[in-house]
Amino acid sequence: MKRWTRWQDWVAVAAGLYAALASSWTTPRTGATISMMVVLGILMIAAGVWSLAMPGMVSMEWAVAVIGALLFLSPWFGSFAGSAGPAWTAWICGAVGVIAGLWALAPAEKAHHAMPGGHRAAHA
């Protein structure tokens, strides 16, 4: 697989970007809401971009899925589950991250095995 072409990673980057930026227009803007959504959104963006740059790195797809799960759970961890705007944003962006990360596992595995030198060279 060529770099910068996996649509699942672009979706994860977009979800992370939306989560990070949404804290500026969702209300209420509490410290937990802003910090959790911005930090987890930026981490999802970074993992997605890293995966786009290195399509054979399967661990980054797992990272996107785990960060998405943490974003999904963040309304309960950050005690903002009662605030509809931030909570729904975190739940939707988190679910998108989990689905995109898991959906990209098979293509990442295929790209990993197709690396020059084969699968064993990647682990040598």
C-alpha cells in the first residue's frame, strides 16, 4: 500500500481534529472537557498521520483504536457525561476512531507483509 492513501487513517485524523477543535464551540467548556478532548484528539491525529506515513506499521492502527476507545470513555472519566455537546462529540469521534483503527488492521497487516525483504526482515 502506498503512503498517504489509506482512507481509514484519514477518517481517524478527521475525527481527532474535530474532537480537538470541538472543545472551542461546545458548551460547557470545563477544564476536563477541554483538556481531555484536545489531548486525545491530538493523539489520534498524530497516530493517524504516523500510520499514513508508514502504512505497514500495524501498531499504529491499534494505537488509533485505543485512543478512540479512551476518547469514547472520556465523558465518564472527565465527569462531563451530563453535558450533551461535549459528551456526544467524544462518543461519536471516539467510536469513529475505534472503527477506523480496527478497519485498517487488515490493510496494515497486508502492507507489513509486503515490505521489502518480507515479514522476517521487518522483525530482524
